[in-house]
Amino acid sequence: MALRDHGLEQVAEWGRHLAATLPVGGRLLAAGNGGSAAQAQHLTAELVGRYQRERSAYSAIALHADTSAVTAIGNDYGFEELYARQVAAHGRPGDVLMLMSTSGRSPNLLAAADTGRAAGLSVWAMTGPRPNPLAFRADEALCIGSGSTATVQEAHLVALHLLCETFDHEIGVLGGAASVDGVVTPYPSPDRR
């Protein structure tokens, strides 16, 4: 089975897209609920901080992390508008919106996807099995075909790391990676954190 069949090429393409977008002033907005929120924040931390090697900081915002905005929007507009309102405020044409959901059915993520597409953002989703409404509303989706929430989240974490590895490779951060059929994969290396 080709690597493309496993979604790896799609993840690598996302990394290449971010490498062309973030260094010229674009930004990544990321959102999820529960464990997926934690993974969205993990992704933004890797881009603002570093993945494995030193490099410049890039604009990436986890939309659930601003607790004052989250509680104000939830109180004034309802939980369904939690992310859509922030996408309208922070998103610009050409930016990327990454939405993560094991079910692909969270109303607040669906509203964010609609707002993002209307505002000219590239909307990407990582979800559980197809079909689901979030995959349908996103421009591109990586859907993990498992009924286990834990398995879906584990696969999403691997995908996020591969995305970061590809991003670093594309912007010229050297070392720690190999390319197989155009997909960058990490060499084993000690964790420096």
C-alpha cells in the first residue's frame, strides 16, 4: 500500500504549505475540544517554540487557550460560537485553520470551519472515521478509521509530529529527518525537553 493511502503524504503537504505560509506572515489557528484541544495547543507550541531544533518563532494560536475570551464568548454568544468568533477576529485570507475532533461532529468546530472558509482561510481537519460533518466542511481532512477515541488521538499526535518535522525540513532546519517517497520522517533522537 502506498504512503499516500495512509495519509502521510497529506500530512507532509500540510507541513510544506505551512512552511510557505508562516514565514511570510501567515498564521495557524488551531482548535479542538477536550483531548483534541490539548493536541491543538501542542501543535501551536511546537511552531511558536521549537519542534526539535532551534529556529525562528512562527505565529500559531490555540483558540481555547485565551480563557477570558473563551468564557466571555461562551457566556455572551454560546459555546457553539466559541471558535467561530475567534476565527472571525484573528483569521485573515491565506491563514490556516486546523480543527481537531475525534467525532467530527462538534458544533463549535463546524461553525469555526464555516467561518474560516467564508473568511478565506484554508480549513484542515483531523477527525475520526468518515463520513462526518467536519471532514465534509473542511477543505482537506485526515480521517482516522478507528472507533476508538484513544486510537484516533494517538494517530493525530503522530500526524502532528510528522507535520512539524516536514515544516522544519522545508524551512531549512537541518538534521534529524529522512525522506521516504517525499514524506519526511524523524530519525530516532533523544528528547531534549
